[in-house]
Amino acid sequence: MLRLPCPYCGERDEPEFRFAGEPAVRPGSDVGDAVWAAYLYMRSNEKGPHREVWSHAGGCGQFFLLERDTVSHAVLRALRPGEAS
Ligand SMILES: [Zn+2]
């Protein structure tokens, strides 16, 4: 079973977590439908090291950033939102 590190609680089993997408900057209200569609539906789906947003839904409920390799499933690091760089 995959184990993920919550930066608030420590390492837990993957079923306690929910994938919440890729980090994205929300567009302003003055943009068109194409920009909103890209924001809502287009994902990079990168192969290799990748940054994702996860929630520890079955634990503390906090959102955090997880860097992992999408090929090997190796977890590189977990960051609290303010720690992102
Ligand atoms: Zn947690």
C-alpha cells in the first residue's frame, strides 16, 4: 500500500488522502471562456517528478503540496502551503 507523508500528522496510508489536483492560479473575472476552461479542465499530466495538491481528508483535513515521481511513485517531499518554493 502506498503511504503518503502528511506534513501535519506524519506518514499515513493512502486511503486517508484525497487528490485535489495540480496547483493552479485562479484566473481573474475579466478573462474569457477559453481561459476558464483551461483552468478547470486542462492538466499537464506530467511524467516524472510532479507537484500535486492533496488533502488529508481522513485525518487532519489539511491541504498540502506533495512532490512525487509519477513513474516510480516515489514521494520526494510534502510541503505545507506556505513552505512552497
Ligand atoms: Zn494530516
